Amino acid sequence: MKGLELAKRFYVTRLADMLESEFPNYVGRMAVGLAGHGSECFGFDDEISRDHDFSTGLCLWLTKEDEAEIGFALTRAYNRLLAEYGAEESAHTSAMGANSQGVQRIGDFYRRYTGREGAPEGLREWLFTDSEFLAEATNGEVFRDDLGKFSAIREEILHGMPEDVRLKKLAAAAVRMAQTGQYNYPRCLRHGEEGAAVFALVEFVKNAAQAAFLLEGRHCPYYKWTLRAMRDLDKHAELAAPLEFLLTADNDEKGRKVKMDIVEDICLFFANELRDAKLADCPENYLEPFGFALQKRIKSAELRNMHILVG
């Protein structure tokens, strides 16, 4: 059973009753669920995932005022119930990977990912907050949130990115795809710089994935989960396999030719999508002009006048 399922079972079978009986005046003000750092929050965990940074548990998100009043008592009650439940926990927890389960303030949870007690504010904050942090702030599932404060912030992060920021990020991704995949990969091979050519492909894959998520209005997760998450996209799931091929297939003479063809096919896919969405209408399939066309659509002079690769 996956971590998210374990968390929901723990909530439904044990925790919900405890909260109702021991914290009746506050249970309707809590948000309960599982989100944040960890493969289990994305639903990507398996048996291997349990060798580190894994535990059966969930998050209880409180307002600042409620945490000051019942935070300590709720933490003790939650930990006691977990111990009685026989919660599973891995022996190894890394400093960077420790999960964020347990009782916590709503603002503290979101500050971990956005630097503030809620969604990014202003164009610059949205532009310079890494998508992987936004993905972790909004993954998983909320089991209960009668008050709605936690979920309101979650929805703002999920769907509130300003269109100018999305266009700026798309513009940068399109230009990088052109430079790395369409131009520098074959050029580095002609120079005999095979390592540089592979680096170019890695950058191409990274930016193609970012573009796919941006076009679907989703936040691209941590690199380790990017291709896995792509397979769940609505329109771009088919790109996961060719992008993975670019990273894993042999780079011999035959492989190079296949990879160059795949790069061009992927760029044609994006060029047609941008044309169909009427975001850019460039005659060729080289993506650099698409990036500059996207940048011209930005209404904010501040963002429009930034370097094309910022984003």
C-alpha cells in the first residue's frame, strides 16, 4: 500500500475519531492531509522508497492562533496514536529529505516552499520560485479542511500563476530547447565534444519537460520525478518516452542520428502546439523565434524587457 493510502487509512480508522473526541472545539478548524516533500506525497513511492525518509503519518495544519493554543497537546496526542497504531518508519532519515508530517502552522508549511506564509506575491516571486517547490506545496491530498484557509492557499499556488510569468517561462524554455537540442547537440558532436553533447541533451530534456508542464498549467516536480510525472499529463504524456530515450540510449553513430530526429520531432510538436494555441506563429520549426514571439506577448514591461533566458 502506498504512503498516501496508508495516511488516509490512519486518518479514517483512528485519527478522525480521536480529533472529534479530544479536540471537539478545534477539529473543524484543522486541515488534515498529506503533502510536501517525499515520493509518497506524489504517489510515486514503492517498496524501495521505504529505505529512507518514509513513515506512516500525515499533516495537521493549524492557524497560528490555534497552534499556540493546542499545538503541544495535539502533537502529543498525535504521536501517541501513531505509536499505538504501529506506524511504519524507515531507519534512515536524511537532513535534506526529512518529511514534514505532524502538527504544524499553515504558514510554516507554505513558507518552506514559497518563502512566505502563502502563495508567491507579485510577478518576480512567481518567476523566481522554482517549480519543484510549487509542486511539493500542492501535491498529495487534503482529507479535511472545513475552515478552508489551507486549501485556499493551495488553490492559489495550483492555479494562480500570472499569465505573464507563464509566458516568460515558456519563452525561456523554447529558446533553451532550440539552443541545446536543435543547435548545440549536433554542433558539439561535430566538434568531437561528446560529453558536451550529452550535457546539451540533458538541458534539452529539462526544458522540454518544463514547457510541457507550463502548457498544461501544472508545476514540474523535482528532477527525479519529472519523467514519472509527465506520464500522468493530459496532452504531453507521450513525450515522456522519447525524452527518456534521449537520456538513456547509446550515443553511438546510429543513436546520434535517432536522437537528432527525436529532438526535431519534439520541437515540431511544441511548434505546432504554440501555433494552435495562437501563442506564436513562426514559419519554421526552430524554436528560438517562438521564444521571442512569446516574450513579445508579455504585458508587463518589466518581464518583457528581461533577458530572454530568464525564467
